[in-house]
Amino acid sequence: MSIVKKRLSPEESRSAALHAAREILIETGPAAVTLKAVAARIDRTHANLLHHFGSAAGLQKALAAYLAETVCTTIGRKMAESPPGERNVREIVDLAFDAFNSGGAGALATWMAATGNEDALDPIVEAIHRLIDGMAPDAHEKRLMHEDTLALVLMALGDAQMGGPMAEALDLPRDTSRVLACELITGRIARFWAEQNAR
């Protein structure tokens, strides 16, 4: 008796593929995120995934967008829970660092760039822009958030690639990069609000 595959809508099929791609990324690394591997994981055909993503590069770019959107949604929710002066900066820093490290976004972005996918960071940047543009109505505050985000993403990306060996070589605690990111952002936020109150 043959087993009939459950029919999925295009949205369900794409979502299942991205979820499977994320699992493969975390388990095995970015080189393993192929159309064939994802198709096997969700019991779909290679042609089915080719229809949704066009190529392995298209799948990887969609995965980068999925990862970025997921973490930005979580960060946005955390930021909305408290006023700007009372936000838990370490919690936000940890979410960003975890996304690039254990979440696989750092390895994926580096792999995509190294294999010629030059717009590898575009989905991440676009998701961050949407987050900031929705939260910072004031142009000055928006610029501050863009600058903080630049520093945070670069620190998180670098930490994902070489934070462990660097901290060990310098005889520093493993979370030193996170602590420094918190200090940088907290100090900049404090200066921003001091300037606002002085006006």
C-alpha cells in the first residue's frame, strides 16, 4: 500500500522547507543546506523546492531572511514591552548574538558571501530596517538605532566566527564580546537621553 503525501499549500510547503533548512543549518552547517537535503527532510521533491526557491542560493537567501525576520520579531516584541530608558539591553544583545552563533545566521551569511552570493546580508539588513523604522519615529533616534545595530551585528557576526578562540587566546571570559556590546549600547542610549533632556 502506497502512502499518499499530505498536500500542502504553497505557503505551508515553503514554511516547512525553511524550518527544515534551519534545522540542517544548525545540525550540519551552511554547506549542507541544499535543495536535495531539504527536500529529503520534508519528503518533497527537488522540483517542488526548485519551484519555491529557484536554486540553492535562492533557498539560502530565503533562509537568511527567515532567520532575520524571526529574531527581529522577537527583539521588536522585547523592545515594545518596556520604554526606551528601561529596556534590558543584555537581553537584546543575547538575542542578536544567539541568532548569529547558535542560530546559524553568522555561518550562513559568511558561507553565502564566500560562495559568491554578494547580497547575502540583504535579507538581514532589510529585516532590521523594518524593525527600526517601525519603532523610531524621530530621525535622530532612528540614526542612533542604525548605528547601534551596525555595531551589534558586526560584533555578533565576528563573535560567531572567532569569538571563542579570541577570548581563549586573550584569557578572557567567553561572553566578553556580549558585555562590551552592552556597555557600548547602554552608554550611547544614556548619552542620547541626556541630550534629549538638555534640549
